[in-house]
Amino acid sequence: MSAAIILALASFARPATAAETVTLISVGSSSANFWPSAVAQEKGLFAAAGLTPDIVYAQSNAAVIQQVAAGSANFSTNSGLVDPIRAIEKGAPLALIRLEVQAPPYALLGKPGLKSIGELKGKMISVGGAKDITRIFVERMLAPNGVKPGEFDMTFAGATSARYSALQAGAVDAAILTPPFSFNAQSAGFTLLGNTVDYVDMPFAGISVNTNWAASNKATVQKVIEVYNKSMAWLYDPANRNEAVQILMKVSKIKQSDVELAYDFLIKGKYLEATGKISKSKLGTLVDALKSLGDIPQDFSVDRLFLPGVTQIAD
């Protein structure tokens, strides 16, 4: 047998390089915040990067961050930023590596009989948690309308789908929801009381990583960032609108017309962060809000949130 044939057979028999598994955890897959992850899976972006995503879910954003800090998951995705900021301030081995949603896409929906935010005084509102970013959003929406903290009741549900279920069941008077549930609620007759973006200008969700794991897996962290960069670019291409709608319909079980509204809302409003860079000044507005609440000390520096040499930072 010739040397050339032997070499060819050896090359054929050599096993392909195994894809590296990365564990990503989020609150759920049904809201539009999950869209970039769903696209990355469906369009083979993880596979093209040599990665196998092991995507798991938790009942609340606080639980998501606890799992990443404990090393049970490598990354948090579509995760509210308040919990990782608080955890990093307490010394947890976490860092922010990318924003996903650069403005809050929430809407406050009320029972059909309600006409304005001011009518929520004395009413029950469903938010994500006692320390969740959605509580900050709701309080900042209610205060200018004459409803102060303590003048309304709250019940907690980590996933927007659970908050919507509570609203549908009549268990609460209002709920803060993300697309496409916010649009489904409107089509079902619930009242749009206000959009969070009209009251709050701060980033909402992003990706964090366990820094202990990242120290020896920096190249993998870079791959994950690039996967999300490509996913965002794909979502922003208007030629992909119909396919994007089908992808989210598959995981959200929401009707097509409402998912189409969600796509147009997020893309036209530029809610999704396309550059891969974290705006230090915009993140600073969220840090300042937490300082004003007494959640983190006044001398906390935004720079503590980043992974040096990996996180791309803009002014």
C-alpha cells in the first residue's frame, strides 16, 4: 500500500474535534428576551463556533445568577442586570461580557377596567421579585403618576409568562410584561397603562460569566460573544423577519400576529444591542439607580463589572 493511501486512510479515520459544551442559564425561553439565544440555536451559530449549548432554566433571575456564581452554569443569558451587579459588589466570581437588551422593553398591563397608571394606588401588581429590576421599573413608572412606593401591593413571579398568567387569572390588577406577552395581553383586552422606556433610560439585560471558569476558557468566552454578535446581526436583517417570527413562535407558543408586533417593536426601537460593546455611561445610570436605593455602596465602580481583556467597552 502506498504512503499516500495510508495517509489518506489515517486522515479519514481520525475523529472530528468534539464540540465544546457550554452551559447557559436563563429565566425562560418564552419571552422576546430569549430571541438571540433561540436564533443562535436554530441557525446553527453555536455549532459553527464549535460549541454545543446546554441551555437550562431557573424560576427567577436571582436564581440564574446564583447558579452562575456557584459554577453550576458558565453563562447567564437574557438576564436582568441588577442581580449580577449586586452579586459582583458582594464579591461573587462574575463579570458582564455583553449587553443583549439595551433599553427596557417592558409594558405595564392592567385589567380592562383600568384607564391610567394613577388608578393603581391600592392595587396588586405582579413584578419579578422584591429585589428585581422590574420592581425598579414599576416604581419609576408609578411615582410620576402619583403612586408612591408603599401605596400599592406587589406579588412576585420571575418569568413574564407567569406574571401574564396571574393577570389572566385575575389574581393581580396589573403586571409588567415583555413582548410578545405585552402585545398578546393588549389583543386579549387588557389595558396598556404605559411603556417602561418612556420613564426609564437604562440597559436591561445581558450576559454574565463565571470568572473562575472564564480564566481558563477565555477563547470560549470570546466565541460565545461572537455567537451573540452574529445572532443580533441576523435579527436586525429585515430579510429574516418572517423566519425570526417563526423561531420565537416555536418557543413562546404566542400567536403569529403578536410575535410580529414584538419583532417590529424591538427591531425598529433598537432595543437589542447590536455592537457587542457595553456602554459604560448607560450602565452607570443603572448603577446609580441601585446606589440611590442603598443596594450598593456609593463608591462602587462600574469598572468592577467587566472581564478585563474580554468585555468590549464603549463610552
